Amino acid sequence: MLKSYDFFELSDVSSGIRDKSIFEEETRIIKELAEGFPENAEPEACPACGCAENAEFFRIWGRAYYRCNSCKTVFMNPDLESLIQLNSDKRLISFRKSERYQSDAETRRSLLWDDLIFWLKYRFYRYLGRCEGLSLTDFGSRFDALSERLIKSGICQNYETRETLIRKKSGTEPIAEADAILYFDHIQKYKNPAAKLEKLRNGLKDGGLLFLSLRTGTGFDVLTMKGSITNLLPYEHVTLLSIAGVNAVLERAGYEALEITTPGVMDVKYLMDNTDKIPDNQDFIKFMLESGDKTALSELQRFLQKNQLSSYAQIVARKRGAPN
Amino acid sequence: MKRFRTAVIGMGRMGKMRYADAMAHGGFELVAACDADAERLAGCKNAYADWRECIDETSPDAVFVCTFNAAIPEIVSYALSKNISVFSEKPPGRSVDDVLMMKRALDNSSARLKFGFNHRLHNSVMEAKALVGSGLLGEVLCARGVYGKAGAPGFESEWRNDKSISGGGILLDQGIHMLDLLYYFMGEFKSVKSRVDVLGWKGISAEDNAFAILETKDGKTASLHSSATQWKHRFNLELILEDGCITLDGLITSTNSYGEETMAYYRRDLNAKTGRLGRPAEHVLCFTEDSSFKLELQEFYDMLVNDREPETGTIEQAEHLMRVIEDVYGTL
């Protein structure tokens, strides 16, 4: 299996991927909504592997996250009505579509998106033998500028966004079966990720590619911070698949995993910016962050990436025959 | 699944591996194994000491030839003359004359021939080839290859260092793989400047170090260092392209001695997006397993099933490599 990692020195990511005040406002909106939702029932089984043995792992805003004893996926068990309400909330949608939100993302993520598009072209060529003239459907796209870049990149002859705030389309015909589906930062919103991915198969050519990105439940920041973490939002982050969980979901949904990597660059920086919130029993990690120099901490991030321990995962999978 | 009656000639380390892999594949019916050393044939069905008898009596559809370099041309040519398809280990004999002998046999045969240049099917190489092929980093401008090992106790008396058996030293034994990769990424070479020498292993008749500067037909340059005095085993190939560079470092092998297999790429960044000119962002792929031998075997099987030419390890590629090697040795 391929493992990949990008080496970034800490100073290269000093600006962060979003403005603090924007994130705080987004968090506030989601928290206000969440406080109005009913209590969640205890889950019956892990949404990734189906194992019935799971235990409460931590709470955020009083809402329980559980951890599967088998595959280590971390998940909550919200009711569907609450999820629908969150995702259709006009205030949240309006905020995310605002000029302020969109332009901040475009400014801060420009280099990351440039790298992402290069990486997409490379992987398209690697697995499909071409990186131009493809038909792409992009689910859950949140950033207008990224969609624009994808359209202008030369990758797509046809491009469509779906299940998203950002309506974008290029090409003349609607896409019945795409060469590839982009599913970035979207799968973590769902209680039943395998069912979602299985449904996507109808819109993908045989041998077509599925590109996923997601927050993992086995990442450095989640496992260190647990309930103290500030960038995990109940109802927004419902299922944090572990790497084993990703494999289980792909298998169940009828995909062959081609590569699963964790190229995240923010884990160490996030903890360094929140050392006051690191739980008291994490003495070694606190000491490492306080005493490590820039080189050592950059190497720590590289170690996390290389060993699938970063909290951000990128997956490339190929549609198989009939699902299992 | 169609099965091909198959014999393995030469049951040293490579022959044993091919025998086991062919058996596991399912598409090869192992009907015989041959080696002059009877101890190597323990457990093999239908064992032979003489390769000609092995071929004549079992009439296989295909043979794996895994013998000393000196024996390869005759066995390959004989099998082809019987319209038996052949998978032969590299190197393709000891000289260009050996390759031409096999080429003549192939031209007069209805069978197929493939040589074992498995390095093209290592994960890092396949990834690099895809990146080069995509054009995302532009054209290859130049390349540097280093491939070396430390030898072993008793290295001086190995057949690989006896020119009368092997045809050459470390370049023919191991460096040929790196040469093949340079050829794979850059195309045919039209001229060579070189030096070969015995630097560390005194008393061997073949070289333990070969240095070459190679030029392609369109004026691109590659350098190659093949060494048997590389006390810490090394595989490193650097490709410089118009808009970036690719570095292959390490290789997954049976000895686990060449380090982690990685492919790193860097995009040319004169605007210093990382804040440091000359230190662009580094993207690394690393691999935890190697399937090159199995992919090679599958390629041979597909070749037989579809009755078509191989994609890698063709006689034309073999001839070009041997011409370059003889050029490096200064024997042309």
C-alpha cells in the first residue's frame, strides 16, 4: 500500500487555513443549533465496521462521541432530523456563502489548492492514464474559488457540484456517470458512510475513481485532546473514520482502496496553539511541544503524516463490480 | 485459466523464486526443473541435470532460464528453435553477439521471449514514470543514477566476477538495471564516456566500479555509477525535469538492505513559496511492499495468453542495453 507525506516546515503553515474569528463565528452558529437538538440515543453499532462494542470516548458540548473497540472509529449518534436541520440552516448557509468566508478561504488556502490540483492531475494520470477531458462530480464543495480552479485547470471537460452550497457546472451535458467523484470533507457528516458511498456508485463509470478527504478518528489531535479539542464540532463532524474504518467502509460500499494517506500539515501546529487545553495526563506530549525546536516539530508532523497518524486523510479508491 | 507447461532451467536463488512464483500463479504447470547441482533440485517434480534433455523430453510451452550468463544464449536460442517461449533472467548473455544470436533465433521462431528487467515494475518507478508521462513537470533534462552493493564474503570467487562466465562485473550484474531505468526515462543513448576499474576487490577479473556519462539521441545527459564497493547499499535515481525533479531513493528487495523505497517530487518554485529559494515543497510517496516480480510474471503470462510481444524486457531493449554496456567497457 502506498503511504505518502509532504514535508512542510512549521513556518510554512503559520498563517493557518482559516481566520480565527470566522471559525469562532461558525462554531457559535453550530453550537447554538446543537444546543436545541434532542439528546442522542446510545449507538447500536459502529457505522464503519458494524461492531457492536463501543464506549463513550469524550463529550463536546455535552454530546457524546463513542469509539469502536474494533476499528477505532470515533462517532456520535445524532438523530437524522437534527442533521437535516443543521445542514439546511439558513443562517449557517448564508454565513458560509458570504464574501468574507469565501475570500478568507481563497487567500489562505491558495497554495494548498494549487498543490491539491497538481496532486489530482497526477493521480488521474496514474490511475486513468489521462488528466484532461474528464467528467467530474464534486460533492459537498464549499469553496467557490476551488470549484473555479478545478474548472479552469484543464482536468474537466464536464464538472458538476452536488449536495452543496456552491452551484457550479461546466460542460454541455449533465453527467450521468463520471470518470471521478470528488468527496472532500463530506463523508464525516454522515451516520452511515458506507450507504452514502454505495449510492455514489450509480454516478460513477466502471473503474471510475472516488477521491475522499476526511477528518480521522485516529489522528494526533483528536486522540490527544479528546473532549478539549476545539475544531471538532458535533453534528458537523459525525463520523470520524479510523484508517481501518475507511477500509471497512470502502469494502462494504464496493470500492477498491488504491491509496490511503494522511498528508495533514496542521496537527502539531494546532496542539502548539492550544497547549493550555491539552489534558493534564498528556505530560509527554506537552513536554515535547514545549521543548522541541522547529526542526524536531516539523519532523514530528512528517512522522504523523507518514504513519497515517495525522488527522486529515486523503483516499483514492476505484469502483469495483457489484458491492459486497 | 489457461495453463502453460513450464520448465525452470537453473535452480539457484532466482530459479527457486521463479519456480515458487510460477507455481503460486496458477497459470503455469511446472513440469520440470533442471540444474547441474542435484542438491538444488530437492523437492522438484521431474528433475534434470541436463537442460537439453529437460527441454527435449518434457516439451514445455515455456521455460524460465535462470542460469549463468554464459549459458543463457545457447539455452534461450535452443528453446526458441523448438518454438518454446522463454523468460530469461538478465543480463541477456555476456555480449552484443549473445543478444544477436538470441535475436536470430527469435526471428525464426513462433515463440515469444522476455528478459527479466523487473525494476521498471517497482512501485516507485511506476509512480515516477506516471509523473513523467503526465507532463506535469515537463520534459526530462538529465538524470543521475547510483546503484551499488557491498559484495559479500567470498565475493572474489563468485562466478559473477569471472569474466569468462559472466561477461563483466558489477555493471553487467546489477548496474544494468539502473542503465535500463535511465533508458526507460530518457530514451536510447547514442554515445558514452566511461571508466571501469577494480577499486576495492583486488584479484577479480571484472570491474567493481563503473562510471559512465551517457548522451541520448536528442542531446540529454545521464550519469551512472555502478559499484560493488558501496558498503552501505544504495539505489538512487534523480531525474531533473523542466519544471521539477523526481528522486527515487531506496528499493524494497529480498535483502531489505537498500532502505525504504521512496519517490519524492519537487516542483520548480522560483517564487520561493516556502520562503526559501532552492528548497521547494517536498512530496514523498513511500511504499511498504513490492510486487515487481509478480507483475513481471503476470506480464509474461499475458504475453503467452495473448500471443503478443512483451512490453518490457524485449530483445530490442536488451540489444540496446548490451551495446551501451560494451561501449562503457570500451569493447566496441
